Amino acid sequence: MTAAIILPPREMFSEGGAGAVALLVRQLAQGDDAVVYGMPTAAPFADGRFQAVAPAWRLANMAMRYAAGLLAALRRAKPSTIEVHNRPDIALYLAARMPGTPVMLFLHNDPQGMRGAKTPVERGVLLRRLARVATVSEYLRTLLVEGVAGAPDVAVFPNFVDLAAMPKPLPEQTILFAGRVVADKGADGFVAACALALPQLPGWRAEMIGADRFGANSPETPFLRALRPEAAKAGVMMAGWKPHREVLAAMAGAAIVVVPSRWPEPFGLAALEAMACGAAVLCSPRGGLVEVMGDAAWPINPDDPQDLASKIVQLAQNPAARAVLSEAGLARAASFSVAAARSRLAALRFEVVTDWPRAGSHPI
């Protein structure tokens, strides 16, 4: 059985441009049973099988040009399954043109904002015409089936971490934010809270890793320009974008990692990775983050810098509480292991191939 794993067109399969989806796919594609398809990139990861797909030359938007290029490559490869990540429109396009091959869709973000899944009618079509749809959290599954009468089963396929690949925890007196530096992620709230907390914590430092987007070429946005002087006044170092391995090293070196997302996170991989690195985590209980944090993180109000500052000070001044959270986080992260994810994916592939064509499914 061979699987074709399809990246979104803007997701680069490389150290210098990989976002969360590509990093997760990289771990799923270890072995001889999967090939990752994506847009051409200068230096793709060397440890997975990658097939660059040139967009077809035709009058269409980039997504459909990419989909047409994928179609040509997949017809030559003849995989057993096609697994599209985060693009309902591309999944439907391929399912309509390769009716003999089951197409699955893995959703990492709110489907209600995606082309091909915005309305209950569109989501109903999507669920019935694809071999299987999976979401990374129960929170997303609820959004996907909202308003869809008689929706087929939707699998929940959580994100995961490879605990064996995590750096050894060596915490210093550092308070860390790691993620996209945007308002939705609560970056400005983190700075405001640190401005209140750091004067009470001699010897402690605060750092932000991230930019507006993934990659070294992320633009300087108005939000970033406004945040920089506030961060400087608060004593928060803004380190900018860093490769994923350096982000994990920073998490392992931080005593406290803060995940102050204002928007309902589809999953919350940063919180899971921070737990897997042994940090004590302060986390906004919104969206899929509730499913990730369980009882292994302290909840915070991302809209209240005073609340966040108070929690930071409490943790910083209480090594025993940090140790309890660190142990709880490591145990929690172990329940999201990459080994379990690979086993679930293998079972899902077998189920889909065995049952295809599913009763009630049909091409567009």
C-alpha cells in the first residue's frame, strides 16, 4: 500500500519554510509507504520521500494550477490512497478525477473558512464525496459537522510529538512565547503581561520567538512595528523567526512557556511541544487547546494582562509548582505520541482501502 500525502500549496517541505502541517507530515512520511507531494522548494527535507509538483500552465488560480499538476503526477504514480492536508477544494478536485482511488482529507484549521466547506451544504457534499475526513481535534470536528444532517463519521486525528526527538529539559529563568507574532496569538498580551511581571522577578528574562509567518523572509507588519518598542520597554527580547529545532531547544531551556492565544486554536501544537520539552505551561483554554492542555497547564485569560502577569509571577516564584506542571506536561505529551499517530494512520488507510468505494459516495 502506498500513500500520496498532499501538502497545501503554500506549505514548504523544507527547514527554511515549513509550517506546522509540513512538520507533522514529515514525521508521518517516514518509511517506504508514503510520498509527500508539494510545491517545489530549494532544499527539501532529506529524511522523507518528497515529490515536487510544478503547477500546470492554465488559466486558473494557483490552487487549481497546483491541483492540475498534482493530478498528472498522481495518475502516473497510482497510489493506493491520496491524503490531502487542509485543502477541501483540492481534495474534491482529485476525487472527481481519480474515482478509483480513495481520497482522504485531514483538516488542521476551521473548515468553515475554507473554499469548498464554508456552508453546511458544501460540508455535506465534502463528507459524502471523500473516502474519509479527519480533523485534528474534537473542536474542529464539531465545526465541520455543524448543520450537516446525517453527516458520515468524521475521524479525530490529533497532532502529535516525537518524545524521543525532544531536547532534554534544561530550564533557566526564562519566560518564552513561541509562535506567530500576531494579535490572534496574543503576542501583544504577552508583552503587556511581561511588562507587569518582570519588575517583580529579578534575574528572570522574557523572549519571543516567531514572526508574522513561517520562514526567514516573513514581512515586517504594522503589528510587529508597533510591538517592538513595547517589547523593548517591557524587557522582552524579540528573536524573530527561527528553525523548528531551535524553537524546541528554546522551549527546553525555558522554565515557563506561555501560549496566550485569543482565537480558538484548531489544536495548539505549540502547547503540546512545550509540554514535551518539560516546560511549565500557561495556556489559553480556547478551541482545541482545551483538549491538549487537560490538567497539565495553568489556564490564563489572554485578554487580561494582569491575570497573565499574576500567573507568571506565581509560577516563577514557586519552583515546586513548576516541577509539578513539568511532570504533568511530559505525561500529557506522551499520550500524543508519534508512534500512536502512525499506528492510527495505518489503521485508517487500511479501513479506507478496504471499504472503498463507500456506500453513498460518488464522484462529482
